[in-house]
Amino acid sequence: MKPFRKALVTGASSGLGRAICRELAARGVEVVACARRGDKLEDLVRELEAAGARASSLRLDVTSHEAVRGAIASASAEGPLDLVVAGAGVAEHSIEAPDRAARTRQLLEVNLLGAVTTIEAGIEAMAGAGGTVGVLSSLAGTRGLPGAAAYCASKAAIIAYIEARQIELSGHPVRLVDVQPGFVRTPMTAPNEFPMPLLMEVDVAARRTVDGLEAGRAVVSYPRRLAWPLRVVARSAPRGLWRRLLARRKDRPGRR
């Protein structure tokens, strides 16, 4: 595939979304960084422009269907996009809600419905000239993990959605790419008190993400030493065995 020219990235104020913006800018891509926190976006744009990149920002809440459509339309009007990255996401510990059900609903509105809205708006905007929509799902969508029930559910759901849409988009000029990271060192994972095997630095994860998007692969998963065992072993493990294995690890004191 040809290198990207202009990309819009949601969830760009921190973590992997921010690192993806930096990686794209370093490769000469014009970046439109989107997130709710305007101050963080302004800092990022100044950083990218100081390094000689073309960058701009849009404040955006991905839970607003009309706002997402408007942001992508606005960015496209100032020069066509050929990449949209749905990178906005939250974890249970980052949401304050009175009860678990309310917290789960808020998380799904961002991780699932916000991603779906971004996917469909991106496909619509790039349908004429073609392009790529990349979605940050997660290897956490493979099986349920204690302490991350809502997060795993949201990622499992978006993975299934992407898989179905990839089939539906066969022959369509817009390519849909499912990016499935493992554990990445970001503010989102910092509070985790459970083991995080093969924890990856965020700049390495961003580089692998953009490499996969440029290659146009249907699924980009990393690190391989974690992705393959999860696919082969975790998916096939009976539910009772999986429950016993995770309960045993959860009970070990001092693990991270």
C-alpha cells in the first residue's frame, strides 16, 4: 500500500493514541488529533509542529454520534483523509459511577459504540477515494479476565463487529484493520494490580500499529509471544479450566 498522507486519530490525548500520532507524524503524515482533553491536544500539536510535522486538533467526545461524524467531515473538507484510527478507550478504573452496571454502560459507550461510530463515519468519508480505518481493540477481547469484565466484553464485541464488517466490505475501497495490542505501558495500564506479561513500551506498540496499518493486514496483533498462545490455548480452554487458572493467579499475593 502507498504511505498515508492524512490521518485522523481519536483518543489522541494520551497513551497509545498519542504515540500513534507521533509515529505517523514522524513518517510525514499530516495528523488530526482528536480527544476530549483540549489542553493535552494542544500540547501534542505544538510538539509535532516543533518537529516539522503538519498537525491540528479537534476536541471530540466519541460517545456523540453527530460530533464524530462532524469531526471526520470537517477534517476531510480541509484535505481528504486516507486513514482514520479509532483509538479512544477507557478502562473500569478510569470511570467513576455509582454502581457496576452504570460503570459498564459508560465504558461500552466509549469502547464499543464510540468505536462503531468512528468506523462507520470513516468508511463513509473515504468511500470515494478509498483509505484505511484502524481500530484499537485488544487481546483482552480473547477471554474474560477478572478485574476487567466490562473492558474484555467491550473488546470482544468490537472484534466481532470488525470481523463481520471486513467480510461485508470485501471489494470496498476502504480497508478495515483490527489492531489487537497486548499489555502496553500507558496511563491506562498503570493502575493494574494483576500480572501484565510481556508489557510493551508505548512507542514500540505505536510503531507496530502503524507498520500493520500500512501493510493493510486484516488483524495486527502484538506481541506475538502473547497473541499466539491466547488464540491457540486460551480460546480452546474449557471455561472451567480457564476459571481455575485465573482464580489461582488472582490469589497470588504481590503479583503485578
